[in-house]
Amino acid sequence: MNPISLRLLNQQLVAPQYDTPTEVVSHMGAIQAQEYRMMRWAVGMRTRKPSSKAFKEAFDSGEIVRLHLMRGTWQLVTAQDYWYFLEICAPRAIAVTKGWMSSNRITIPDDEITLVRDIITQTAADKGSATKEDFTDALARENILIDDHRLSYHIRLCEMTGQLCSGKLLPMKATYSLTANKVGPRPFHIDPDEALSRLTRKYFQSHQPATLEDFVWWSGLGIGDCRKGIELASSTIYSEEWRGYRFYLTDKCRIHGFRKGKYLFIPPYDEYLIGYKSRDIVLSPEHKHKAHNNNGVFYPVIAGDGIICGNWRPYENDISTMMFEGQECHERQKSIDLEWERYKNFLRIISKVQKSKFIPAIAKGSGE
């Protein structure tokens, strides 16, 4: 078994099988979307013909939405998976968020949660797509002054309880819509086992080979729930030992299509790294600080044949690369140039005004 080539194939990073962003997000289950601008490339690069226009259309229509979900962080999910994943992931995500609030010495009483929730959901309903500034203005009209940090927690809680999700896609700023309008109403009944089985299958079909510990990390669920999920999906999932790892794979694991010599521009917070607890299969420990810091901030990296070997940074009309592993050669530079062209083609639909703001975007946290 070659876990690197299998991950590249099943994550759709080489020989992608899908034409639309919605198909990609559905296959992945959830895609980390911490960086508001570069999440678009995380999805686009996994399609046959990457297109920022196609991403915007899927996002604006509500086929895919962005919200705080797993581990209390940003993800993209499809509308079809939204209520199922919220059912299984939200309780843990809310607990994590309240833990962060406590560590920051922020206490929000229930009456405040109810009052603020009603105002911001009404604002989202009135505007269709509302910004955080819209919420601040609406609260101020009711003589309620809340600092930006505290308001962010209110918005997260509204996302995790199913009131809010992403609105229209703007170049630089997140917007919020009522989930009932964007995704549709909550189903009358969701079987928790069905939701857990769906989450489990989608994780392993897109991240295989992966370990139980990887799944626990990615989902934010307890180890007991993750073991149960594997058991529920046992008819399609099997395990295999490799160099001390117990990997789980599916019966539909992709094994054909990998070709050597391909370099990829991996965006910050991409599933190729953040989707696993242990990353040393593709990232040498001596270079891990070049891919992410100890505070959970991930950087744009270059993968050569699946091995993280450099960093990249886009500018308006050019790109800078810094390689820290591997030998310089003509073929490597040719592959990097091809990837740069693919990235530029992805952005080509964006107007010059938007483009000058969007291309230089590098991971800075939540991307708000």
C-alpha cells in the first residue's frame, strides 16, 4: 500500500473525478474553510476544470454552505448533508465553543443569547445576506452594544443551533443567511445512527487511508462515537496494517490514476493536512513549522508527489515559491509553472477590482 498516492487520489487532488464544487464537497463530507478566500481554491482544485465562477454559483445558491461545525471551526458542507452533520457534530462543537468562552472569561447568560439571537436572525431574514456590521448596527438600534469578539460567539451559537449559515459570497467578507431560507427547514426526524454512519463513510471515502485517531480529530467527536461510526459502516469499511498504523479504507478506494512528477499548490487549512491528526506521512517533522504553527495557523504549501516540500504565495501577477525539500530540476519547475497557470485560470472570472484583493490572501485566521 502507498498511503500517499491513495490519499491524493481519494482526496481528488490528482485525476479528479468531479465537475462541480457541490460534488466535491459532497464527496469530502466537509472541507475546512477557515480562510474565507482560499477555501475557494481548496474546492476548485479538486474539480476537473477549476472555476471560481462555479464555486460562487454553488455557494450563493445554497448548494454548499459555510458554518462553524466540527471542532468549533469553519467548514463547507452540502445542503444535503447540513442537517445530518449538525445533528451529530453540534453538541460537541457547542461544548468546545463554551470552553473557549470560559478560557477568555466570557460568560453569556441565556437571556442575552435569546435577545441577541432574535435580533440577528431577524436582520438576516430582512437582508437575505447580512454582514457582521449589519448585526452590530441592528443591535445598536436596540441600544445593545456588544464588542466584536462577543458578537462572534453569538453568531457561532446561532450557526451551531441551526439558525444561521453562510449568505452570499463576497470577495473579502463573510455574510449570513437564515438556514431555513438557504438550506431548507430541518427534517422532521433525523436518525442519529444514520447521521453518524453518513459522516463516517464520507470521511473515510475521501481521506483514506486514515486511522481512528485521524477520524476522532477531524470530526471532533468522542472516540466511542467514532468507533461506533466505523461499526455502523463496517459493511463498506475495512482495516489494514501499514508500518505500525491501522488504516481504514473503503471497498471503493481509488487506486489508479496517480502519476509522478506533479506539484500542487495546497491552500492553508486544506484537508490534505488538517484532515489528519498525524501528518508525518506527507510532512517531515523537521519541516512542520513551515506548514503550520503551534497555534493552529496553517500556511499555503506545495506538495510534490504528495510530499510537502515548499511554500507558495500568490500576488496579483506573479507567485513566489520557496522549496525546502527535493532537488531543483527543469521538470519540477515545469510542473510548478503548470500549477500556477491552473490557479490563474481558476481566478480569471474575478474582476480586476476583486482580483487585486483576493489573490494575495494568505492564512490569517478565520478570514472574516
